[in-house]
Amino acid sequence: MKLKTGSSLEKESYLTYTTAQLKGRRLRMARALTGFSRQEFYEKIGIATSTIDTWDSGRVELTEKSAVRVCEALRKLGIYCTQEWLLNGSGTPPRLMDELEKSAFLPDAGWQSKMNLQKHEKQKKPINL
């Protein structure tokens, strides 16, 4: 943003963010993809609300260990997010996972789908011709 003064001099002013604040912004972006309210998100991933609030606000910097934990939790919710993006902003931004990715990252999800299919097939009634 440029601010003009009364003279011919111009001052340039830029917004600056700390590394912790940038990581917090990226965390909020990833969380927004879940579609859950803040409270629902906290309950689903099992990380204390106060901890995530400090990361969100940039008061405390998200560590590599914490980023791994957050990315694993997001994957369980169907959001693909890498630690590289969360920590550095580089690489692939977070996105919704497709069914193939869900089965790769969540082996139990594939197993549950097969069980639901088997259950559904058992409930089908034969057609008498």
C-alpha cells in the first residue's frame, strides 16, 4: 500500500506476518475445508482447543511434530494436506481427497466400504421372474 505525503515523497507500507502467524493462517485454511465448526473440528481431531487456538492466532508456532499430527488428523477427515505446505507454504495446498486417496490413506475406510457393500448385498431380495 502506498501512502502519499504532502510532499513528492512516497512512503511504502507493507503488512508483515511472523512465521507463526503464517502457519496459523495455513492451518485455518486447511481446517475450513473440513466444513466443521471450530468446536466440531477440535472434537474430531482430539487436540485441545487451547492448543489449536494458539497455533491459529500465531501466538505459538506450529512445530514439525505438531504439523505431522494435524496432517494425520486432517486425512482422517478426508482432507489431503502435507506438512511441507502447512509449515512452509510450499508444495500442494490442502484439498478434499477422492475415494482412491481415502482408501490409500485410510485402510479402514476401504474395509468399511466393503463391509457396507456386503451388508447391502445381503439385504437385497431376489427377483422372482
